[in-house]
Amino acid sequence: MSERPTFSPFWHRVRAMTPRLRPHVQITRQHYRGQRWHVLQDPSTNQFFRLGPVAYEYVQMLDGRRTVEEVWKISLSRHGDDAPTQGEVIQLISQLYNSNLLTVDATPDVEQLLGRGRERLRKSVQQQAIGLMYFKIKVFNPDRILAWIEPILRPILNRWGLIAWAGLLVFAIVSIAPYWEELRLGIESTLAPSNWGWIAVVFVVTKLIHEIGHGVICKRFGGQVPEFGFMLLVMMPAPFVDASASWAFASKWRRIAVGAGGMIFELAIASVAALVWISTLSGGSPLVHQIAYNAMFTASLSTILFNANPLMRFDGYYMLSDLLEIPNLMQRSTTMLKHLWERLVFRVRDTFPPSSARDEQVILVVYGIAALVYRIFLFFSITLYVMGKMFGLGLVLAVWTASVWFILPMAGFVHYLASSPKIADRRGQVVFTTLAIAAAVSLLIGAVPFPDRRYGEGVIESPGRTGIFAGVDGFITDSHVRPGDVVREGDPLITMTSRELQAQRETVEAMIRETESLEREYLTQSHAMAQIAREKVATLREQRRFIDDRGLRLVVRAPRDGVIVGRDPTAAVGMFVREGTFLCELVDTSALRVAGELAQTEGSWLFELPRESFKVEMRTHSRIDRIVEGSVERIIEAGQRELPHPALGVGGGGVIETDPQDRSGRQIKRPRFRVDIHAPGVPIGAPGERVRIRYTLPDKPLVAQWVDRLQKIVQGRVNI
């Protein structure tokens, strides 16, 4: 790495200035990674600025009498290479001055003050515009209200209260675990349009309690909470308080406690709501039951997805920053990635990382990449969700967010290429490198064909499926097979007993003996009566044969060769079953196929491409290391609302969303295309086993693939 440039061409503009810290600036000492830092705070504007030991010493020597150059020379004599350079001094003074932390004894120029005020206003408006999805509106100062609430809650704002909270949380989780299926089915009613009003009210209330948690714990440790307001969290109004006074706390654990305070309060509400929901599950007010579910759903889900997520600048981000002892984690990660790009790609010499510690650099790189990837994911997921509910608003949100997150940074990058002094001596080379990279990437994703692979789910089935049913009423006494057993035609599968059949046979047998006795008696008295008795005996013997035939059905036998699938007959031993009761299935394994499923927005290519133009490969879940090639036998063009097997639904371990009201687990919410796939001469697996299917389409450039997928996703979300 090259040395930092000691001198700056702009030094003459500041060298004779005699600045000093404003009298009202408060200073707090903190420790990060074994080093002492100082936090400068302006209570009037709630502005904060962190200084390292050398920079803080430099600022402390600015007493309004010494000039900037005099202090710099003193610092240079004391710290040598560790002293700030002239460029760093200019940057430090500029940042402190714009943060309203530094002043000059001379009468300030009115235009300069207005310019500084306009600059702060411009930045504030710009930040609000950039954060359209998190737009903030200030309402009032809640400090007095929180100062009244804090003494009431003070007895539980300690380690014993934290232990009690953890106990409540564990108790709620253990209590609700047995009701997982009811909990899953409740999502449908929660997201129904008829519940939107209630869920919005519950969301605002739970978030209000969340923000009270931040404010109360901040007050508990002596901080001020000067602002309360509302922000549009993905177009949903949510309260907020300004607890940034905790940034000046000397203890990082107190700062973490303030950051976690909102989640602690909110998860406590979710735990109580879970207990209320359980108590009203079998009775009670349906409205109370639904509101409890709403509170449990919103308090837990929003906390996990937003507040606890360290990749967004909410509670989890500040907690992670304090745990890692890396202040300004997001900004420094971006600076680190920019430094690596300048150093490795543009070969800029006068660029320096935001940290000299190797482990901290690794953390900054990993976090910066993760945050960038998550930002792209968040853009697509949130905008598509909003478009699915309100297409017009979602489209505006998509265009605005894309402009702010992607187009404006590109404009800033172009401005960097045109005017950055870092690349002044090699601007042509940097521009050429940028254009070459852009051309290479464009060529790579826009012209070079890549394999186009689509994925689907399927289940192994047999066209020759035979249901095994009980032939008569009776009790099952024995089962000779289990699912997966191979049987031959005529093999016994299930043995039953029937006291009713046995009693009927005994009755008919007694009647036969009685009628035969009468026939012999009538032979000596009346030939006509004997003939009648003889015919009755024949009828009774025919009835006995019928009963014997039904008795043979007490042993259920295989009607043909195959494999037992479906229900386990051994589970029915000891049960009484009626004639025609389904017991299990017998499938012909000599002609297995895969019934594949594709969403209608994903499978349109099935009707656009000839079958010989794409390749089909299958992999069973039990043998993921084995790939079986297949060919499409049949495509059912009409969308199907019933799965070929429950194993494909979420209830059977699959990924296809089914109707929660359907007991069979085969009725799906949205129609899907069915594709029958045959693998000639190759054993696929056992009937009923799930299969992952990969369709390899003709190669296309990546841009064409992405546009096609995005178009299908939008069509599926907004029904256009």
C-alpha cells in the first residue's frame, strides 16, 4: 500500500482558521476493539460524531486561539506517521462544522450560515426521498411521557425482569407447539381482506409498544428521547421514537439493551397473545381469538423480518454494530468495498481502507456484500408483493426504489469518473477499464448463451393402480404385508374374521339338516311334501355356498402382481371395517411414470417448444446422487386443481400450497399444469416418492432468461 499523501493543495484555505468546539457539545468516552473513542453530541440537533484518540486530541487542541496549522504541527510532532494528514484534517473540520459541532470566533458570514442550513435541509429531504419505503413524519416530543412511564416499569427493567421475560417466552412457545397445524391454518384467515383493518390496528398498537420499549429503556439509562412520530414501513404506518441518545452511552451493553428493548416488549406481547389465542381456541369470542392471532402474527413476524435483521438499519443492525464494536458498519462496509474496487480494479494508489485491522476488514467485506445482495432481494420481494395487492402503487414504488437504489448510485459513479481527484492522473485508464468491464458484462449476460434450466416437483406413480378393499364386514385379525412389499397374484394380504358370517352359516347348516329330516319323513307320507322339502334343501345349500363364497373374502388376496403402497394395513389390525372399506393400494411397478407439476406462470414454455428440444432429468429425494433421464409422455393443457398425490402438498412434505380446508391434502389453491414423464427401461423409485425434476431448455443469454422469469413472476402476482 502506498503512503498517505501528507500535504493537500487546499491547505491554504483552512491553515489560518482558529476553530473550536461549541460550548454545548457533550463528550462521552467509549471503547471499541481495545481502543478509546470519543463521541461528540450536539443535544440541540441530536447530532453525533465519533473520534479516535489522535483525532480527538487534535480537536481538543482547537481552542479558538491556535490555528489549524499550529495544531497540525503539534500533532505531527507527537504522533509522526499516525498524525492526520492535511487532507484528513480538512475532512475532519468540514464534517464537524457541517454537524454543527465546530465554530469559529469570527462573526460568521450570514450566507455561510444559510448555506449550511440549506445543506442540512437538502440532505434531510434527500434522505426522506431516498427512504420512500421508510418515510418519517415527526409528531411531538415524548420525553415527559416516557419519564412518567419509566418509574412504573423500573422494577422489571433489570436482569430479573429479563429472566422472567425469557421464561414467559419459553412457556408460550412450549404451550403453542402442539397447535402447530391450527397455527398454520390461521394464516389464511389473517391475510383475508376482511381482516386487513384489524391487522392494521393491531400492527400499529404492537409497534407503539415496541417503540415505548426503546424509549423507556433509554430513559432508564439516562438518555433523552426527543422525537415521536410515524414512518411508512413499506407503505404501512408505524410509530417510531428517536432513542439515538443511547449512542453516547459508554457501555455497549446498555446500547444493545436499548436496541433490543423494542423487540423484548413486542415479543412479550406476542407471548401473551399466544396464550390468549390458545385459551379461545375451543371457545370464547371469535373476535378476541382473531385479534390475539393478529398480535401474535405481526409481533413475531415483523420482529424477525425487520427489527432483528442486521442487514437493514433497524434494531438488529445497531446491536450487531455494538457487538462487533464496529461503528458506522453500513457506511464503512460500503467504503471498504469501494476501496477494494479502486485498489484492485482501477489500480488507484491514493485510496485507503476504513480500517487497518485485518479481521475488521474481513467483517466489513462480508457484511457489505451480504447487505448488497439483501437490498436486491428486498427490492424484488417487497415491490412484487405490493404490486400483487395494489398494482398501481406497487409500480410507482418499484420505479422510485429502482431509481434511488440503482440509477442514482450509477449517476454518482459517473460523476466520480468525471471529477474525482483520486483518479486525476489516470482518469482515461479508469474510464477505459470501466467501459471494458461494462462491455464484457453486457456481452456475457446479453449475448453469450447459457443453459436455461427450469425446475419442478413430481411424484412417482403407476398407471395401473388397484385399490384393495374389504370384501365383507369384519374384524381385521392379521396383516401379511406392509407398504413397499412385493406380492404375487393370489398372495394373502389381510385376514379377517366375521362372527356374523359364522352365525349365518351355522343357522343355514341347521336349517339344511332339519329340512333333510323332514324330506325323509315326507317320503312315506306325501310325495308332494317331499318334493317341496327337497327344493327347500337345494335353496338352503345354494345359500350356504353364497355364505362360503363371502367367507373366502375374509382373506383379502392380491388381484395381480405389484407393490403395496399407501396406507399401512398393519395399522388397521383389530379394527372393524365395513365391506368396501379402502385398505391399501397395489401398483404395477413394471410401468411407473412421474406425474410432474408446474405452475401456470412457469410452464408456458411446455406449449411453445417441441418435446425433443428440451431435456428432462429427475432425482428422487431418497437418492439425490442418482439422476434419471426421462421424456415427456403427456401434457394436460387445462390447469388442474388436484394433485396426483398428497406428497406434493405442503402437508405431505412438498412445496405446493394446498387448500387448508381440504382434508385429503390434494386440493391446491391455484391451478397447475400436469406433465407425465416416462423413463423407459430405468427403475425410477418407489411409487408415492417425491421427485425433483429439471427441465433443460435450449441455451439463451442470461438477460433473456431473467426477463422471461421476471415477466412470469409479475404475471403470477398481478394477474396480467
